[in-house]
Amino acid sequence: MSDQKNNYKVSLEDTRLSKRFLSWILFVVVLALFLLLPLASLVSDDASEALRNSPLPSDNAWTSGHLSNAHKIPELNQNCQACHVNAFEVVQDDSCLSCHADTNHHFDTALHDVSKLDGQRCASCHIEHDEPSNIISQNDKLCSSCHADMATSGAVDTELVDVDSFGSEQRGKSSSPHPNIKVSMLVPEGKADAMTWSIRRVSLKDKPKEQSNLIFPHDVHMNPEGIEAPSGDTVLACNDCHVTDDAGKLMQPVTMENNCRACHTLVFDPNDPEREVPHGEPDTVLLTLEEYYSRQFLRESLGRAPTPQEVREFVLRRPGKSVVRRAEQALNLASPWGKAQSVAQEMFEKTTCKTCHQVSIDESGDHLSKWRVDPIKLTKQWMPKHDFDHYSHRTTDCSLCHDASSSEQSSDVLMPDLEVCEACHTGVRTHENKSPTSCVTCHSFHLPAQKGWRQALESGSASKMIKQLGLASDGGIGGAKIVSSSK
């Protein structure tokens, strides 16, 4: 019975086809489909277009993954040669710098040792065709390789401390945890017209006070019962005054015209609620008041507004003319100027201006007005090297980061300290309740204030860099050629 079953078994040898022959056939098919056909795409653009629009394999078969979103543009999406200049050769820095010549360095190349960049290519950190597609490296080791020990990294003249981790979960385990946050704050020097400003970096742990010259109690404006406004009691929210830019990243400057004038009008006469003084220099304000009350007094003296002819006759009166017109007599009286001075004193010293501004009195007589107002200058960007995006935090209540409702003085710095960030962010990738955060989430690697990568190589410090990198004059980083500025 077993012999009958064996009679129905057919081996490969019985078909007269050898394994070697079939292997060669399969090898030729694979070679033709996945090497020769894709190679045809490199020979002819027409062949490349035809293959890409057909079910046959094209040079797309060699792609390990999709392009990142930043590179999905017509010039690159179907043009492999834009980056892969030479077949079967890794992408060189020259290809990257043809579009990204202005990409900035991470540090000042004239001060810091760049020898650690020897042999590194752009693609060492920025990897394309990788899944998930992310052209920006999120590996903290890239940063900590230098910042964990700044003394041995070659950095000189720096106030940066050693950092090797972020997040409260790592604070007890790390030898160099993330330091407390420092802010860049404007500091005034001098007074009024002679005031100048400088930037000082201070730690939030030191409880710094902002000296903007603005009088603004947040707790009053954030009263849940509302504040008194021309339109009635109004309940304010943070975004009534603090509005992001078009990108949703930073806050636009708070200004009188855009954010304050709806509630803080500059009306000076209750009998004329439509008339306001300009928001400007005290001399301009006083001049506006003098002009307004002079005209009012003239109108009352004549019983009517002066005609254009009367105004012209007053202005063009010939010297020595004995007849003084009634309009001129009215203008020469002190009451319009006295009224203007009285209203100005009320505004500058008690009500309108004094509400928000620091006002002093200058009796020197160098100005039309004796009142001087200290200029207001608010810090626009507290953390210029911190890449914070308000848009990505739009679902978070402002009060979780900025404790404005309990702030009684405008000098309070309402920026969040490190503990506030650590409540939601962590450097531990496996944490269930917090957002995994890498160094480049908050800190841009390429700093805007530094020279471009190509510019640094072509500048006067290029020879120093070449020596440090051990490169020949016609070589470059990862194969990128260094072009002399004299050529």
C-alpha cells in the first residue's frame, strides 16, 4: 500500500528542472525588476516618468520610506537627484546646503571648539525616509553628549550649567538635572526722557520684579464680578488683552490703542464725551487742552464760533495797530490757559494718566508742560532661546501657568517656573500621565543669533575651523566643500 502512495510523489528532478536553473531565472527576474528597471529611471527622465506611472517597479522601489512633511514639495517629491546627486552615494552636505545655506550654528564658532563635528553630516541628525517620518532628531543623547559635561565639551566663556536630563522623575537619579528657569528681563536706567533699557537674565527662584513703569494690578482686572467700563460692568478674560501672533506662538505686545482704550478713555471734559486728548507726550496733551479751551472761551465771549474772516484778521493784524478786536481780547485773557492747566493737573496727578503711569513734576521750564511721564517698556520675549508655542497649549487654561488672579502689582513676574512645566512634561518616554519631552521640544538647536553654517565656513574664522576639524582646504564636513570667500 505504501508503494502505491510513493508512486504519486513527484520530485523536482522528475520535472527535469534543476534547482540551479530556477534560481537563475528568479535571480534574473529580481535583477530586471528591482535593479535594471529602476536604473532606467536614472538614464532617462521620460523612462522615469513612464515607470512611475505604471505598475512596474521604478526607482521608488529603492525608497525606504516617505519624505518628511517639510520636504514634500514638487521640487523634491519626485526628484531623487536633487539630494542623491551621485548614485549609490549617501547624501552629502552640499546637497542640504544648496537650500539650507542660512541654517545657523548651535553656538558661536569663533569661541567654542567645533572639533566634535569632525566627520558629522547633516544627515547624521536629520534622517529622511524614516518611519515615523520626522526630520528633526528627538534623541536627547545628541544634546547631552556635550551639555552633560560642558567643561570637557570644548565650550569656553559660557554660563551654561551641566544638564543631562529633564523631568521631576529623573531629578533624584540624575547627577545634572535641568536647572531652574531664567528669564531675560528689561531693566531701566535713568528717568523719563533720559531712560535707557538693558536686558538682564535672572532666575525665577530669586523672585525678580519687573520695572516696566506700568501700574497694572491683574487681580483688579481679573475680578470675576467684572470691572467698571464705559459700556457697563465687564468681566475680562486673559485673551481680551493677551493675543497671540498669526502663528499662534508668541503674544503680541499689549498697547493702549488695541487693548486698553476700550475701558480707559482719554476724555477730559464731561460736557464733551466724544473729545479725547492724544495718548502721547505731556507737552502734546497740554497743547491740545490749551487749544480746546481757548476755542471754547472764544466761542463763549463772542456768543458764537469765530468766523474764518475774524480768525484771519486776528492772525494777520499789523504791528502797531491800535484797534484790538474783541476776539483777540478774549484770547489774551488767562482763563483758557488756566482751565487747561487745571484739567491737566487733574489728569496727570489724580485720574487718567496717574492710573497707569509713573508721573513726576519737572519745574525746570525746559518743556511746555511741567509733568513728565516715565515711558513704559514691557518685556516682549521672556525666554528668547526657549521655543515655546502657545498654540499647542491652547486647550490649557492660562491660570495653570500664569497666576494672574492673585497678582496685585504689575512688577510681579508671572512666568512659570520649572515645577509648572514638570507637572505636564517629562523626559521619561514611558510615563503614562505626562507628555514625553525632548530637549529640542523647548530649545532650538540652530540658534538665530549665530552665523549660518555656510557663512561660518566662509568667514574669517574658517581657517581656524578647518584646522580644528582636520580638513583639507578642498574638503568639508562630511564631504561638503569649503569655498574660500576670495573665490
